[in-house]
Amino acid sequence: MEHPIFFIDAILSAMGLHDFAVHYSHVTYTWLTMLILILSAFFLARKVKLVPEGGQNFFEVLVKGLEDFMVEITGPEGRFFFPFIATVFLFVLVSNLIGLIPGFFSPTANLNTTLALALCTFIYTHIIGIKFHGAKYIKHFCGPVWWLVPLMFPIELIGHVARIMSLSVRLFGNIFGKEMVLAILFGLAGLYLAPLPIMFLGILVCFIQALVFMLLATMYFVGAMEHAH
């Protein structure tokens, strides 16, 4: 299939970096997503005031809403991993939405990006487990009675490794599908009215997939915090 034309790819190709632009669009648009988030945080909340206004008010409402939503699931003891959860949610959401702009690409439509996010979540899950339980965290993999350990341990390992596939493939598949449908409609029906209903659905898909990724990560973290039975 012919490689679509993206703005950043065109700029890099003009600079003599055509091969990098073609093969690593997900990397360049990941950098763009990071830049958008960093600049948004800087410009909208650079002057913190006791009585919030403007960008500070927007970010306080957003962050407070996400924190309250997460704490309802995890309880107060889960607040310490809120920065990770909020960062993942905002990164995934912006990454998803950016592909709705013609000439831009969603980094989450590439399996490498979603796999990296899934691996970070997987590793952090077990860091949390060790933080709360120490060496006793191994009990999470051993089942309820000792004589089931030879059976339960490999099953639990497979289940935990499968979480990586679940997180990465679900997000990748939905966003890649959204990108393909929009690309086909733009190609067949032009840039204006015909693709609009799909774009509205695309916005909904982008938000839902970011929320699902955040919820699954939160549930994995809660499971790691709980005592083994």
C-alpha cells in the first residue's frame, strides 16, 4: 500500500531524512504529542494563582476530575500512582485525536507505540506489587493452596504476560481501524462533508480507548496492591 503523505514526513524528507520519515512516523508524531502536552502545560498553567483562572482553571478541573475518578476505584492509597495514570491517559488521548487532523498521524495507530505503553504499565504493575508486599508479592502467582503452585504459577505468568497483548493490540487495532476508515473516506469522498460523521465517531473512539487503557491500567495496579488470597 502506498505510504500516505504526512506533514512532518514531508518536512523531514525535504531535509534529506526520507527513510527515517517513512519508517518512523510513529516516533516523530510521538515527539509531536509530547511537545503539545508540554507546551500546553507550560502556557496554560505557567502563572499559578490561589484563585485559578484561564488555563490553570482548565487544568485543575481536568486533573481533579481524573484524580477523583481514579480514587473512587483505588481508594486513597492509590493516589501515589496517579501521575502515571494521568500522563498515560492524556498521552493516549492526544495521540488518538491528532490523527483526525488531515496530514497528521496517530502514534497509537502503530503497534510499537502501544506496545511501549503496555510494557511500561506491565513493569509498573509489578513495581507496585513489590512496593506494597515485598517478597510476599510472589503469593499473587501461587494460588490459594501450596499444592496448586505447579499449576497456578505458569497460568498466572501467562495471564500477566497476556495483559501486554491485551493493552497494546486493543488500542492499536481500534485506532488503526479509525485511521484506515478515515483515509478511505477522504480518498473516495473528498475532505469535507462525507467523512464528517465518521470523524465524530472517531472522536468518541479516541476518548473511549484512552479511558479503557487508563481503567485497565488502574485495575492492574489495584490488583497488585491487594493482598493475595
